[in-house]
Amino acid sequence: MAETAEGMDHILVVDDDEDIRELIIDYFSSFYIVSLANNGEEGLKLFKEHVDNHPFHLVLTDVLMPGLDGVSLAKEIRKLSPDVPIIALTGAPDLEERDTDVFNELYTKPIDFREVYHKMGDYLKPY
């Protein structure tokens, strides 16, 4: 987890793929404070821990994960913080629309992180 820096937005990244997590932190840690979770359960726990103390300004999550999947995670996050932007990353391009309406954006892997970064700019301001 990155050190807290005054004025930087805090994003939560939830993905069971270590390579994806490493790519995301490498790409985004210069612009945002990035916290990582290995799965949906860990992501929800981190989100709850930060609701009142340095909350997350955006969540990037995988959709298909063992245990608590990205859709279920997003639904739980919406109960705690209905306005936080949630961007989904998925390797399953054929998800039904009803399964993804909890997300602000949905990207299919392989991910073009430049495109995601530019979209995140609609929701956040880089440091």
C-alpha cells in the first residue's frame, strides 16, 4: 500500500491475478494512492476500513474472481458509498448487461491502461 499523500486520490484495486495487480500499481501509483486486494472479500474489508479514514475515491475490480466476485463486491460497496465510481475489468466479454449495471465502466481484458487512465480522469484528478 502506498503512503498517504495530501491531495492524492485513493483508489482500490481488486483482482485475483497478481500480474494484473502489479501492472496496475506500476501504471497508476505515480498519479494516485493505490491499495491492493487479492480478492473480493479482502477488497470489501479494505473498503470498510477506509470508509471514515482516507476513503477510496474509485474502485478498479476484476469481475470474475473466486468467492466474492466483482458484481457482488460492487453491490456491497454501493451500500456503503453509493457514489464511489467503480470500474470493472473482465476477461469475459459476454457478460450480460444486467450483471454489470453496478459498474460505472466496464473494460475487457487485455486492458489498455491508457484508456482506463483517461476515463478515470472523468472521476478523479491526478496529483
